[in-house]
Amino acid sequence: MVHAYILIQTEVGKAASVADAVRGITGVAEAEDVTGPYDVIVRAEAKTVDELGKLVVARIQAVEGITRTLTCPVVHL
């Protein structure tokens, strides 16, 4: 299983609606509104790195109000 944190920037005033929409996507474990340079932080999981990429590009980035994402895969060193 591959886990990642996805940092999301949204249009002004859209953080809450983006977090709500993203929470409903299969593969998203958590989505929280935050303050700082990013507006929403998502914890996601997928079976493979390829599936994680598809989740981000095809499902998460398609949510209205998202302007940019940064995917940070979890590694165990």
C-alpha cells in the first residue's frame, strides 16, 4: 500500500468546499482545511504508485476550486 499527503491550494474562499468534495473520493483517508501556504491537506492511499498518480490527476485535481497540488509520498527510511 502506498500512502501520501497531498497539499492543495484552492481559489480564495474555496477551502471548505474543496475539502468536503475531496473527502468523498475513494482512496482519500482524510482531508482537512488548514492555514498557511496550502489550504487543504489530504491523506491518501492506493495499492500502487501508478494508482496514486491516477487518483491525484484524474480524481482530486478534477475538483472545482483547486488551483495546485503537491503530492508527498510517505517513505519509511
